[in-house]
Amino acid sequence: MFLFRDFTLTEKKELRATIKKIYGVGWWKANLISYKLGLSTPYFSNNLNTYYINIILYLLKGYILSDSKIKRIIENNINNLIINNSYRGTRHRLTLPVRGQRTRTNSATQRSKRNNI
């Protein structure tokens, strides 16, 4: 069991699957960390000792930004799209699907997210 920011590792799942639950760590970074440790692919997190835990914490601190920085970068990117009056920016401003999803039907999710404009 180890604590990284607001995440505690107590599960008996595969190591890469548990690391991916940390905000800012995806499939690529989880594979990179397990590769750097030299662990075999189906390595479970309940078999970790303190040596591996310390190395994982060191690698995580080096590879990912803090949660607030990541969210701020995403917000700035969206605001830049809105300021530039790009197509994606107008879709964001109107709270419509941005990546080409269907809006004629199956739009209940987007309607529930919409702020009353």
C-alpha cells in the first residue's frame, strides 16, 4: 500500500491497471513505468515491496504533472479555441459534442451537461 497525492494503492489488480487510476497517467505512462522497473507484464500490486514502491513514487513524480496543472492546461487550450472562433471552440461554447458525435439522436448526455444558456 502506498499513497501518491490523493491515491492509495490497496487493490489486488495488475500493477499497470492500478497505476492508470492516477489522474494524468494513461496506458503509455503505466507501461513505461512497469518497463523501467523491469517487472513482467502480469505483475500484481499486492506483491510489491518497499523498494519497488519507492521507485514507482520517484518515477511518478518525474513523469506526471500535478492534477491542478493538467486541468489548467486543458482549460487554457479550450479557452484558446473559443477565443480564436474555431469550429471546435464554438462547439465547446455551445456545449455540443466536439468530436463529431451524432446530435440528432442520442444527445441526452449532452443535454444534461448543458448549462441553461
